[in-house]
Amino acid sequence: MKKIFKVFSLSILGLLLLTVLALLLVRYVFNRQLNEPLGKDKIELLKNAGEYAPDSVSYNFVYQQDTAKAQQIREYFRLDTIVKPTEVTWNRAIALARFVAKNIPHANQNNYPKKCNAIGLWEYTRTIESAFNCRLHSILLHELLLSEGIVNRFVTCLPADSLDSDCHVVNQVWLPEIQKWAMLDSDMRAWAEDENGTPLSLAEMRERYINGQEIIYRPLLDSENNFNYYKMYWAKNLYWFISWEVTGYSREDNNPAFSNHDREIILVPKGFSGFDLSDKSVLTTDESRFWAVPDSLTVSL
């Protein structure tokens, strides 16, 4: 009897193991079938998009500085303990992005902050909700970078599908030492590089997806990170871009300094007109001007 029971138990255990293995295999195959076409499909959309073309639409990006506000932020966050002033721009930007990523995880917050500036957003995470979305991440990092004199803007990156309500917001950081833009994502804790270790801009990322060139994603924090989802996520969100014409402190915090400077400049491929646009939207197909070398930080508008 004991022998029969032992054989029966081993049979049940074997069946359970086979069932678990079968479920894992089904899940793997399903995910692979689901994800691979998704990434390829979105890349095809990029490849089939209209070409960019020069135009005569009038706009001028302004990167506003406020020396008093910069000093306040540096002292509040004790940035002298985070950033080494002798480092190159990219290393200083990475240090600030790591600070934000380490202290504020991603979440779709339940209550939108009443104060959308660096100090207000930080205090929100200490007293109300400990995490928030990519837009708020980018606003916070934008002001920290500005306070260190680093030219940058936060950019909304959108898909082609008007039924897809999900987009992503990241920072574009200007690196004067190598005269180029670089994407920095404190929300999803990453940046992009080419095969030589040079940081990539949003424009370069888009071009590499279209041309089938390699993009290497690096984690901001010292942890293992599977970037398979992230790669596909970017494939869909590089179709068109929105950026404020004038950036600065409290850009989305009812700052009266921006009351007459509230235009959004929108880069679209030819033949695409975007969706859900504000009446202050300015559409352009001129990639070279949208991603042009920025002017220096200006103290006043």
C-alpha cells in the first residue's frame, strides 16, 4: 500500500511539474508573439511616415534662467553634494537624473500636485504621494538642470495612433562639449547610447529605429534592467514631439512670466497633423530648426 501511495504521489508531482513547464512555455510563446509584432509594427509606422521638410513657420526656442531661483534650488537640494562642478555637462546631468530616479519612483499619481516646480514637486512626494508620472519627473529634472546652468527642455514624445492615450515625457539635455542633444529619462531610469558610448538624442533614436541601427539603453541606477519593453515603448513614442517654445522655472505652475509665451511647438512628419492640440499649437516639419543648437540661457524674456 505504501509503495502504491509513493508511486501515486510521484506521478502527481510529475504532472504538476509538467503543467507548470507547459504554462511557462505557453506564456513565453504568447509574450514573444505579442511583443515582437508590436515592436516591428511601430517601427514600420516610423519608416512609412512622411519625410521632414524645411518650412517657414516662425518660432524661436528660449531657455530662460532666473539666478535667484537657481540659487534657491541649489541650496534647497544641496546640489553641491550631488554635482561636481568640474565635471563635464553630461556627467553632471546624469548625477542629477540619478538623484531624481533614486528618490522618486514612477507612478500615475492620484492627485495632481498644486505646485509644479522643483521644490513643490519634491515636497509633494514627501507629504502626499511618494511617486508621480513622467511629465512631473521631467519638470523636476528640468529645473534641477537649469539651476546648474545646463540648457535643457522637457519634450513630450507621442505615438501615431490617436486612440493610444499613452505618451512619454523626457528631458533633452544640451552637451556643449560635444555640441549635441542627449535624451535623459529619470522616470524610466535610463538613457540611450550608440555603439561608441555617445549619448543619443531623441532625433537620433528615431533615425536609428528607422534605419535598423543599434541603440544601447543604459540604466541610471545600479541595478539589472531588462530593456526589451523599453525598446518597444520607444518604438511607438517617437512619431511626433511637443515642446514649449519658452522654458524655465515654474513653466507649468501658473507662472505669470509665461502668460504671453504659451506656445507649444510641434514637430510632425509631413502629411501628419497630430491630435488633441491646443489653440496655441504651432506645427512644423522642419527637423533641423526644432532640434537646432540652442541659444544660451537668457535671464529675461
